[in-house]
Amino acid sequence: MPVYSMTGYASAQKSQAGPGRIGVEIRSVNSRFLDLSFKLPEDLRSHEAALRDLLQGQLKRGKVEVRAFIESTQAGGPREPSPAQLQRLNGLQDAITAWLPQAPLLSVADVLRLTSDDRPDTTGAGESLLTLTRQCLQELRLAREREGARLTSLLQDKAAQIATLAARVEPLVPQVVAHNRQRFVERWNDALAAAQAGGAGHTVSEQAAQDRALAEATAFAIRIDVAEELARLQSHLAEIRQQLTQGGEIGKRLDFLIQELHREANTLGSKSAALELTQIAIDMKVLIEQMREQVQNIE
């Protein structure tokens, strides 16, 4: 099943059997839920409920704006008034002059201006509106699918980079533990030698001092052990890859997994006992934040 982005745009137009043309535009951006808004002319306002049902059947998430319009296609100057329009204006003029004899008569320019304000013929506009909306929805879903494929490739790449960084952490931790164990032993030996050189009385043997140093080193190793964090991080990355392969409505689940990745990266950083480990944790968090931005656009 494809992965769909929530970002897309589609438009369609159709000539009407009358002096007008109907058009539909659909714009979609990311949102936590399905948020529909409509900008329709008054002649098409009655069809909003049908449009809403149509979109809810095709889309699951996103802030979606539907704009429809009817415009005149008349070209080459003003449109000739119909006899019915002229008769109506003549009747209105007679009624007004009967009450206001001083009122000026309508000029040709007045007649053209008043008749040009008439709305286009909207016969059959509702059916055309629904047909165009279905066409736009199909194009919109194709656009969202293409964008979803791009996001999937990007997220897969970021996940692979994080897995590579995690693989670098595993051999570093034993090296840091071994280095610090040696440092503890040396510090205890130095302290013991200084005490002996100063003639201070002591009851701690060299073996006991070494045992104490090793115990401190062991406690240190436990504090910086990140095996569990690395295992959980790899598990989350595997689940993200699985979700991207499976497709469908995965945006909310991916968002949760990204939060868990960030939690593990933060723990790695807090347990870091070497500059290289700190830098790896920072690089991980940068990649995770980039993934978070892209996941926000997935349906």
C-alpha cells in the first residue's frame, strides 16, 4: 500500500452549457485530523454537504481547502442583453419615473452595466461540480502518493544513517570502560604510593586498593552502559522501516516512533563519557529532528 503525503494540489475546469465556466481547486497541507473548508459561490453553496461526503470518503487526514468558481467566458466586449432583461429594466424604469418624474432615464451604458451583473447560467452546475471534484480528488491522491514516495525514500535514508551511528557506538563503550578502569587503578596506586612516601600510617594493602579501583570502574561501566538503549533504538528503526514498507495510514504511528527515537538518543547523550559518544548522540538527534519534520506530512 502506498504512503501518502498530506500535501498536494489539483485543479480542473469545465465549460458550461451557458455563458460561463466552472472550475474546482483543491489544496491540502498537513494537519492532525481531516479539516475541510469550502469557498463556494452562492450558486454552488447548496452542494457543500455532497462535497464534504465525497472528500471524507477519500481522505483521512490533512487541512483541505476546496475552492469552486463560475465565471463568464464572454469575450470581445459587453454581452448583448436578452429581451427578458430589457423588458425587466423597462418595467423598473416606468415604475420609478411614475414616482420620481425627475429621475433620469437609463442610458445604454447603464443598461449594459446592469445586465452584465447578472450571474452566469448555472443549469447543471451541481453535477459538473461533483464531476470536477472527483477528478481533482484523483489527481490530488496521485500528487500525495508521489510526495509520499519521496518522503519514504528520505525517511529510509535517515533511518539508515541513524543505524550506522548506533553501530559506531557499540565498540566505543567497551573502549571507554577499559580506559577508565586503567585510570582508576593508576589513581589508586598513585594515592597509595603518595601515602607510603609520606610515612602516613595505613592499613590498606596494594591488593585491596586495586580491588577498590576495579569496583569503582565496574560501577562506572554500569552507569554508562547503553546496550538497552541501543537495542530499543534498533527496534524502533526496524519498526519505522516496516511501517514505511507496509504503507497506508501510518503518520500517527511514525510520529510516536520518532518520539521514542528521540528519547533513546537523549539517554545516549546523558550517559556519554567520551567526546566521540557525545558527538554521535548529537548527530542522531539532528537526524531524528529532520525525520520528525517529514513525518508531520504523512497521512
